[in-house]
Amino acid sequence: MHRWSVRLAKARFSAMLDACVAKGPQLITRRGNECAVLVRVDEWHCLQADARPSLKQLLLAEEARCTPAIPSRGRARRRATVAAR
């Protein structure tokens, strides 16, 4: 994966895009820190499809995806019932 600084990526975007199509993902850095990756659109769609679980996977999963919000019980007492006459 080729590394491009932000300055160079802005100046030579067409060349970076051509390199992405021909050679694969291109890494963009800002002040030496990795900040973005340019990938082909078909790779992006594959990544998106893999990241989103299907309904079947969600239903068959062992663990819950979230913790249900169950409100705590109040301390109020029940009212006394009145006998029917």
C-alpha cells in the first residue's frame, strides 16, 4: 500500500486515483499519522456488506447486540383494593 501525504494527495489526486484502480488501496497521511484510505468502489461495497450482519445472523447470535433498558421498580406501595358490594 502506497503512502501519500495530504499535500501530495491533493496535488496529484488523479495519479493517486489511477494508482488505487491499478495497484489497490492508497493510504493518506497527515503529519505522519494515518488518516484515510482510498479504495476501489467494489472493495468498498464488499467491506460494507461484510460489516452489516444479516437478519439470520442477528437472530442466531449467542450474545445480545444491546442491553435492554428495563426501568427500575419504584418504591411505591400498591393501593388497597376495595371489596365489591
